[in-house]
Amino acid sequence: MRITDSLKLSSSAIFRQKLRASLTILGISIGIASVVLLTSIGEGIHRFVLAEFTQFGTTIIGITPGKESTLGVSPGVFANERPLTINDSIALKRIPHALAVVPSVMGNAEMKANNRSRRSTVYGVGPQMPEAFSFKLSTGRFLPDDDSNASRAFAVLGHKLKQELFAEKNPLGQKIRIGGNSFRIIGIMEPKGQILGFDLDDTVYIPASRALNLFNRESLMEIDLMYEQGSDEKKIVNAIKKLLIARHGREDFTITTQQQMLDVMGNVLNVLTFAVAALGSISLLVGGVGILTIMLIAIQERTSEIGLLRALGARRNQILWLFLGEAIVLAAIGGFAGLIFGYVGAQVLHVAIPALPVHTPVIYMLLAEAIAIIIGLVSGVLPALKAAKMRPIEALRTE
């Protein structure tokens, strides 16, 4: 039996039972569409989260108080003998290849200005914050490079906070009370949007030393260091560690590079994408069972045809591949239809919910089609073996 003859027999068998074949194809296509749709959402979220982190650059090193323990808990949050100080951030500017060092304190306080009040996030930072995190000003200027331990009471408003307190008025030079303390507004930031639920526009930026007093803290929450692109990250980390150990007497701090954060986040998101794809694959198993059932029924109905083919000289392996080919064709058609449904569904979902990021990599679509074909092959093995083992005389007697 030639290959062309096998293809003709397989395709004719499929088209003879159009309703049955259509239902089988539908079962596979639903499974593939589910996998494509769910992996598109998972991959879209993956790319969105990584893009949110990398928008601030990839040459950032964060230093936090307290040495991370083996359980992943920073004991410095509760008991830190030598807190991270403004002077530590000043000393870190001497690190080779350091472009910007930003001390950081964060809290929440009530703002009052222009006879309006609002509770917003307060960031106590250093003057190099815009350079380190790629922030831009829409008007005015950022915090000046004052004496870090005696900074003037200046404030820079986020875009949304400015709108809420001053609407269309120009707030530059005006006073704003933050937690009862008075600050003069010297700048307005450009809109930055949200990152992982944090609204970066509903904020106010004040000098870190002022924020420490405002929130009655001794330790900075973090110091961020931006280094030159292309510099040896390991050498910079070692230099930071050596300098702070010399100042603190021991390693009572934790250093985290941007790449470490991206690697951890990437691993978590990869697991999430895999779990979502596995969830969608359950429907593929249902489709595989459907192919198995339909093929077993087809063999019962075509027993005499099998006997005639064997009587005319068809070998067992030819009968085997005849029915395997039929199962593979059903799965391949169903898989292709599922790819179209899944891709179109992902795009429609993104249009309907613009905030939901979706992305469908071509490699995922190819893998989904390959999985569909494999499922067809596996599902067709048992029926095909049953057909190949039939004896010609016994099969012809069913006529």
C-alpha cells in the first residue's frame, strides 16, 4: 500500500463521518485554544512585570538594613545595632563607577495645601533620585544637593498629587504641610503611572533626612546605588560590602542586585505560566479520550474493510499506520483550529480589557500544535494496534 493510498483512505474515512469527525476536532481545538489563551495571558503578565522592573534600569544595587537569614527574613527590621544612615549613603558615593546613590525612606502622611487635604505616600530621597530611576520633571527642579544631614524643607509633588491639591494652579513656591511640617514646593514630576499597584504619581518627594525626622526613624529603609553600564557588578558589590563592614564592624546589611531580583521574579513568573498552561492542558486530555473513543468505534464499524485490506495483501504495519494517520490528522486539524481560536480569543480579550497584558509567542503556538499531534498519536495507538492484530478471515466474516 502506497503512502498516497493510505492518505486517501484516512481522509475518506474522516469525511464519511463528518459529524463524528467534527466533534472530535472540536474537542482537541477547545483544549489547544485553552492552552494558547492561558499561556498568552501568563506570558503577557510575565513580560509586563519584568518591563515594570526594568523601566528603572538594570544597573541598580539595593542595600537594606539587616543581614538576610537562612529563612529569608531580615532581622534588621526588628533589631539592627547599626542602622543604615545618611552618612553611609555619602560614603557609598566613593565606590568606583558609582553614578548615583539614593538614600530612601517611605511613609504615609496627610498633605494640606491650597485649602485642600489628601493622604498620600511620602518618599524621603536624595537629590540623585531622578538620575538613578529615570524620573523626569515636568516643571521646576528636584531636591537640591544640600548638606545631607541638614537639608532644606523642600518638596517635589507627583503629577496626580499636584492635580488633587492645586488643580490647574501653579504650585511652585507655595507651601505644603506634610504630617504637620511645612515644606516649600519647588518642582512637579512628569506622570509615571503605577508599578505593581503603587501609584508613583500620588506622591511627594522630600529630603531623606527630613523624612527620617517626620517618621521618627533612625534607619533608612534602603540605599540604592546606580553604577556605570558595563562595569563589573561583582566588584562593585564587593566594594560596597567592604566599605559598609568597615563602617559597621560587621555585615549587618543585605545587598540585592537588580539582576537577582529579575531572576527571582522571572522564575516565579515562569512557574506561574507553566501552571496556567498545565491547567489548560486538562482539556487536551479530554480531547485525547475523545479521539480514543471515536477510533475504537470506527474500528468496530470498519472491521470488514480491515479484513478486505489484509486479504488484498496489506501488512499489519500498514494497517497500524493507516489508523494512526487518521488519529493524527484529526488531532492536527483540531490543533490548528485551536491555535486560531486561542490567538483570536487572546487579542479580543486584550481589546476588551486593555489593562490585561497578553502575548502569544510563536514558539508556544508551535509547541501547542506539536502537543496536539502527539496526543493524536498516543490516543490512536491502542485502536491502531487492535486493527493491525485482526485476522483477515475473522474480519471478513463480519460482513
